[in-house]
Amino acid sequence: MAARLSVASTLGIMVALGSAQAQTLNMGFAAPFNSADPHFYNASPNISLSLHVFDALTVRDERVRPQPGLAESWRVINDTTWEFKLRPNVRWHDGKPFTAADVVASLRRPPNVPNSPGSFAGFVRAIREVQVVDPTTIRIITRSPHPLLPIDLGAVFIVQAEHAEKATTEDFNAMRATAGTGPYRLSAFRVGESATLERNENWWGTKPHWQRVNIRFIGNDTARTAALLAGDVDFIDQVSSTDLPRLRQDQRVRIEEVQGLRMIYLTLDQFTAGAPAGVADAAGNPLSQNPFKDRRVREALSIAINRQAIVDRVMEGTARPNGQWLPPGVFGHNPQVPVPTFDPDRARRLLAEAGYPNGFRLVFSTPNNRYPNDDKTAQAIAQFWQRIGVQTTLQALPWTAFAPRSARLELPVRLSGWGSSTGEASYTLINVLGTYSREQSRGSVNHGRYSNPALDALTDRAVATLDDERREELLRQAVKMAMEDAGIIPIHQLINYWAMRRNLSYVARMDERTLAMGVRPAN
């Protein structure tokens, strides 16, 4: 009898496990993905979606360290030559074999995607040539020594060669080109609204727990929390600071968190010769020059902001004030660059020295559904600026309207966010602070068109330095130079939060990616 009970118990466990393995996971995303093209927009929601469907040569773990992906291993041949061994017997979702030709074509595509609001070109800018040695070996020749190549390649998704060469972004959005090699197949997709994923039973990696994943865009914080508590979704990202205390007390809910890499920052138009749109003198008359080209004005706007007050009152402790773009302990963080001291009196003096004793007027644009408390943060900043005589009109836009207008340089003063997903300082130096140049794949999201040739040269020296200690020293110098020049104005660093049903767990990620592969039954 005991033996029969044992067998029955074993069968019951097997059935339960089989049932659990077939479960569906329903996820609520706070920000929309605007394309299924993995090379279209370097933004976190798009990347999160792509990570389910496509693979890259390397994979970044939860601490953004490079791990093997479609490349099983890699080695340095000489200062400018890397050899990558490709994973054998990998197949695309449509059954075709993965080949070295797919890698070659995919690494060529990012700089050539039309109308990209945030290009992936910066990740391949160092590559001069890709050589096929044999069916499972490629060599990548860089223009100069580039020790960050394995990290960079973790952001470039590999697509089929024919799609890399011929498919448009619309082909991906219409699911004509979305056969990937990733853990999930895309079975339904609506731009900015939803996606349905089916498990790839032939994936080369560890099979994900969930057979089907439904992702919905729920931009409103209250609605997203309500959907979780009502059981409409099992898992949500970007937990609202307002809802966080209540969710922590709810026994049905589990919270996972980690210090994030995303800074919330301000960009100022530094390219318009005359006054940018929406900028006028204190009486509303046109200005003859662009005030943001003057470093004193940029510094004044920065030190007029009480970052600690925003963290305490707006973010309710879910962020940390910062005066640079990386949190302490991350490669390239400069401990000698402090959080700017809140000093409205000095801000007024700087404005007067720059020729604006009575201040001026500006229109300040912000998304209202992309980052935690984005519009509330912008409201607080506007109030601080009002106190130093900068009359601020706030323009809050949904992300779907904000992102393309920002990319077209139509928002002279804007609040945005940037996550240093490479886990080091050069990613921001190249893409956000680098002088814009499509030819050099620099400044892809430098929407203020800040330009500092000395900073560009220092960045180039840093990324070509193989010695880690010397490279970090150079990066710290670059951080100091950029922040002293107020090229951008960092406000705070987000802490990443996810909420889920109590019987689930999640591997919290510094890069804030939301992945079904990281969601598992608790214990």
C-alpha cells in the first residue's frame, strides 16, 4: 500500500509539474514598445520585447556582465582582432539553420535603419570588418583596440541575413520578419499595445517556465497596480512609488528590487543659433541668442533644483540623487563628482552674469507615462526654476508623442531617462554626450546636440585602452569634464521595482529589463 501511495504521489507531482509548465504568464508593462524591429529603437521596452524573440552573440546577466549567447566563446587574437565561436545546431523559429552570414548581415544593419528615434549604431561603431573563418567561426576587426566589444555585442540582436538586408521596420511590425532564435516566438503583436509570445521548444538555452506569455501595455500606474491586485495580470514592472507601500503590506504580492542604472536627466537645446522655440525673455520678447549655449545658464538651471527634495517628496525614496549618470560602484563612476548643491541664490547670480538678471521664459517638455513619476518630477523642477526667475511652461506628452518629437529635435528643454545598460561609463559618453555624427555613429540620442571635442577625444582614448585600471581612470576624467560643463543635467538614479503574485519570483535586473524568462514559481 505504501508503495502504491508513493507511486500515486509521484504521478501527482508529475501531473502538477506538467500543468505548471503549461501555464500562461500575463505581464503588464508600464511603457509601450513601438516596434518589433530589434534594431529600430534603443529603448528599454523595445529591448525587453526583443530579448524574448531574438538572441545576440553575447548575453548580459542581471548585473550586466557579458555571458555566452549565440557565441559560445570568444578570444582576443591581437589588439584589434577578436574571434567568436558560434553556437552550432541553432535554428531559427521557421526551421532554417543559423549561420555566420546572419551575424555578418545583422552587424551591418543598425546604422542603416531609417527613421530610428534612437539608433543601435553606437554598438557597432568600433567594427571595421567581420570575417567568416568557417561556418562556426567569425573574426571581428575593430578600428582600434576596443575592450568593450563583448559587452557592446550584447545589444545587437541577430536576425536572418535576408531580413537584415531587405526587411523594413514595417515588415517586422507585421511579423513578416520576426523569426528569431530566441526563447519565444512572436505570435501576435500590436504596436504600442500588446504582444503574445509562444515558447520556442527548440531553443538552445534553458527552456523558459512559461509556455505562453501575454504582454499588455498599461501606462497608468493606478490601473497597472489594480490589474495585478484583481488578478488580470500576474506581474508588473515600474511599480509606482505611491502604490509601493500598500503592495509591500499585501500578503498576495511579492516585490523584487535592485539599484538601477537609469538616470533621469534634462537635455537643453545647445545647437540652435538663436533662441530655441518656446524660449523668450522675461517679458515674452524674442531673444537674440540661445541662452543654453552659456555654461553659466546650464549650471544655474542645475543648482536651482533640490534633488533630495524630489527624491523624498516626489519619488518617495524610490530613487537616489545623482550628479552623474552611474551609481556608486559601477565602472567609471567618479566619486569626486558630487550631487550638485542646491543653491538658488548662486543660480540667480549666474543668470545675471550671463545677461539674464530678470530670468527668461521656456517651455519644458516631459513624457507623462514613460518613467516613474516623470511628469511629477518635471512639475517639481518647473517650480524650482520659477523661484529663480525662469518662467516655465510645462508640456506633458504621452511617450508615443514625446519620443518622435524628441528625436526630431522639436523639444528644446526636455526631461528624459537613460539606462547605462553596458554597466560602464562610455555608453553614455558616446551616445548621449558625444558630438552628433551619423558617420561616426556618435551621439545617437544626443537630442540637445551638446558638443565638446575635448570630451570626444578623451572618450575615444578611454574606449581604446585595454588596461582596465587605466581605462576607468580616463572614464572618470571624462565624467568630471562632462558634468563640470553641464552637458546634461542629471537629476536622480532610479531603483528598479517589480511586483508579482506572491507565488512568483523574479531575478531583478540592474538594466531594468522585464523578461518572462526571469519569472519563476517561488521556491
